[in-house]
Amino acid sequence: MLLVSARVDRSAIHGLGLFAVAPIPEGTAVWRFTAGFDLDLDPKCLEEQPAIVRERLLHYGYIDRRLHRYILCCDDARFINHSVAANLRPDFTLEPHGVDIAVVDIPAGAEITVDYRLIEVERSWPGSSR
């Protein structure tokens, strides 16, 4: 669940993105998995879906590279885009799903990003060399 005020808007990175409404100081927890709100499912559930549904589920969620679980953020955190120069970094020492922490001061209006390579199983992401 998002822990900061943010809005969805057009992104220069990829379609829609998540943007800070107010400044987010470095060190702030921005997102934390919230049981009962966010989903943590067996990835086999994806295999049971038609291709179009599976594609949508993987667009808005991901297979966690450490937990080997399908994770779906059930708020606008699903609009956080990938960047190799991300302003968030997951801290896996705080809890199993990780807590996304601001690694720099994020000004109001700036897009909130994370390096998907630290979280997801390997795929190609917009703005990535893969």
C-alpha cells in the first residue's frame, strides 16, 4: 500500500506513471506490502488464465524474484515505472516483501520509480537495455 500522497499521470517512461503530490524526503517509506489489501498469490494462478488476462496480470503485478510469488499492488502503486536511475529502492531487511524507500529527495511532481530488476523475475522493461 502506498504510504505517501501520489497521483497517476502520463509518463515519459511508459504510458502512465505515479507522481509525488508533495515532496518525499530521502529515507521515507513509500510502499509496503499490506496483507488483506495487496495480493500475494501462487504464480500457478497465472497459468490457469487466458493469455490476455495473464498479460494484464503481469503488466500490473509481478513475480517476486525472492519469494517466487505473484504480487499485485491493489492501489496506484501498480503504476510505479521501472528506471535504472530509480528514486526508490526496496529494503528487504524490514519485511519479506520489502519496503520501498526513497533513496533521494523526490520533489512534488516528480515521477516515482523503482528498478524492477531488484524485485521481479527477469523480463524486459521500458527504459531498460534488456
